[in-house]
Amino acid sequence: MWRLAMCRLVAGYAWSRDGASTLSELVELAARAAEKDPYLYKAYSQETHCHGYGFVLLYRIEGDAWRILYERYDAYGANLSEEEACRRNIEAVKGATERLKAILATADEAFIIFHVRRASGESPRGSMNAHPFFVKSRRWSGALEIYLAHNGSIDKSSLAHELHLSPDDYTDSHLLALSIARRLEAGEEDIVRILVENYKYTITAYNIAILVLEDKSGSVFPSMYLASGYSEDLDEAKKEYYKHYIFTQSTAAGIVSSTIRDLAVANGVPVEFSQAGKAVYSITVSEGLVKQAYLTETRQ
């Protein structure tokens, strides 16, 4: 049985205080999408993404060292009814966006992944299964931290078999993060190539944001990778739900889910949007946003 995952996502990089303010606006709109999402209703007859949230924020002020904030939360498991857990999660998302707004108002440079989740009944719940997932890895140049958030469903049984792990103990997205980490440890260098090759596991959608932090003699070197794609077997309502959009501004760039894009346009957020298509992008401090590769429909 497919374990569907329905989520909303903001991921991007800002290299000025104005750009950080734009990231803050988009995160605030993600909280609104969590509370009521017309695309989710048309696709799955649900309205809220209230099964937890998480974020990773990397920021710095006036060229100081990078600061890292990482948080995940899901009220599920606190002996609450599903309705009460949902309500608490929505309130927690709003609180998180207010805290992030205050921090981003001070940032001159920032990378962020912000994710709100709706899981199917069979998927693991709780704070440890909220996105983004964190795994440590390394390659020849040093230790890595990998933070991964995902919107969509992939073939977790095949991924678990590849990793010699039980599929019941992990979400599909967590398995994907572990797969990337292990391939890097085995000597592979190209994260873009790994993302392209893992697209074969897609069931519904393959919308992914990854923040990679590399430790070089105590200094943090960040990079971000974005993937966007969905199955052509989906009906039109689900395709519209899973579409993601690249946003660009003079000092910010990244990706957002369809609902957040619509809210940003309606609220006059000063960015330009283009459909991400089926592709992989990178974002680095030196080069900004670059389309790196296309995703193809080759399946398992």
C-alpha cells in the first residue's frame, strides 16, 4: 500500500537583509497553507497540514560565523485526540514562524528549509518523524551534516531493502536521507547525480530540499540542493498540488509549494515565480541558484 505524504515546503537562500525578509514572508505563508489548503482539499479531500512541522535555519549577521537552528515538532503521541493534536500543531507552526520572523529580521544571510506535514494513516508520526531529517555523513574533504525535507511519496520498501533496514521503522523521506549519506560515505561526490538516480523511486512526487553543511577546519561551508518532480500517473488535481515553483529576487532564491506560490502572488510578495519542472537545482554562496539536471521518468 502506498503511504501518501502531503506537505508544504519553503526552501531558499538569501544574501541580504531584504532577501531574509522575503524568506520570512514565505515561511509565514507556509503557516497559512498549513491551516487551510485548497489544493490539498481538491487532491485528497483534506484541508490542513497539521501532522507536525520542522525547520533548519542557517544564518549569520554582518559576516560573523554561521548560526544553526534546527527544530521538529508533532503533538501526536502526547495522549491527545487527533483533533487536539492537529490544533496544537497548527498553533505551534504559527509560533515557530513568529520566532523565525524575529531572527530573520536580524540576518544578513540565511539558508532555510521550512516544512509542514500531513501524513497518511500508515506513516510514522511524532516529532522524530517530522521533517527535515538530519543525518551525518562525510566525504574525503571532511564531515557533513545533511538536512532533508520531502513532499511526496517514494518507494520506501525498495529504499529500505537497499539500505538493509526495516521499512516500518522509517518514513520514506528519512530513508532517502540515509541513502544519500551512505552513498557519499562510499565515495560518491555528486549529490545532483544521486538525486537524479533516486528519482526512479518516485510514487507520487519527488519535491526535495537538502541543506548540506560541510566542516572545513571548523568553518561551515553551506550548499543547498532542490529537486522537483511528480508522477505523470497522477490526476490533474494531484499534479497541481505537487507542482513546485522556483522563486527569484535580487537577493534571494529558492523553491516553494504551489499553495505558497499562490498566496505570495495574492499578497504581493516581491519575487518572480517560474514552474520548477522536473529538475534538480543547486544553491551556493558563490553561484546562487543554478539548474543542474533534468529528471526523467525511468522507474523501478
